[in-house]
Amino acid sequence: MKAKSLGEFISRRVVTVEPQDNLLRVIEKMATYNIGAVVVLKTGRPVGILTERDILKRVVAKHVDPKNETVESYMTPKLVTVSTGDDVAGVAQRMVKGNFRHLPVVEDGELVGILSIKDVLAALLGLQGGGGKAGGADSED
């Protein structure tokens, strides 16, 4: 039996921001789109990710006022990515081990989508493509 690849399960509509973007505006954008993560691009290349968890732990828990802050100071810069040809089960294991809920999908250094844990679950359950929303999974996970 052939292993399933990620291609049909990723969301190709990714919300992106830049490192110097205002943190409050990005948080508002995430709330507007009801997403749990944005990919941070610098000169068109992914350099980080800002997630709900980053905001909770690095901003809210430390009583930081996001009005005068930039994304770069609070994003996760050590970006772990996957590609469309990766095996679903293998990616699921990586997500569990790394405690990731969202992973950018990159081909030849270019961002092509985002994968959420909800998308992986849909793939493992054999459901048709999970990535319908911009930015991957909604934030109700």
C-alpha cells in the first residue's frame, strides 16, 4: 500500500506577514481570519512562524503590550517545514514529537502552503482535503 503524501491535504491559502510588521495588527489579522498561525516571510522566503502559542507564552503571559512590538521579536525563528511529497504518517510523527500544530509547506525554498494538525488528521482518516481555510486549521483546536 502506497503511503499518502501531503499534497491534497495542505492549505494553499496562507496568511503571511513580515518580520517588521506590527504585532498587534498581526494578532488582529489572525483573529479576523480565525487562524492559529501566520508564516513570516523576508524577501519572499519563509523565515519564521507566529502561532497562537507564541502569542500566549511570549506576549500575554509576560504582559507585553503588542502595540509597539514587531513580529520578529515574538515569532519562532527556527522554522521546521515539510514538502508536498512527504509521507502523512511521517509528518504526523514529527508534529507530535515537536509539539507542532502548524508546519509551513515549502518547495525549493518557496512557501506553497501550510499544514495543520487538523489537516493531518483528515489525511490519516481518509477524509477529502482538510485545508480549506486561509492559514490552515481554524483556531478552535
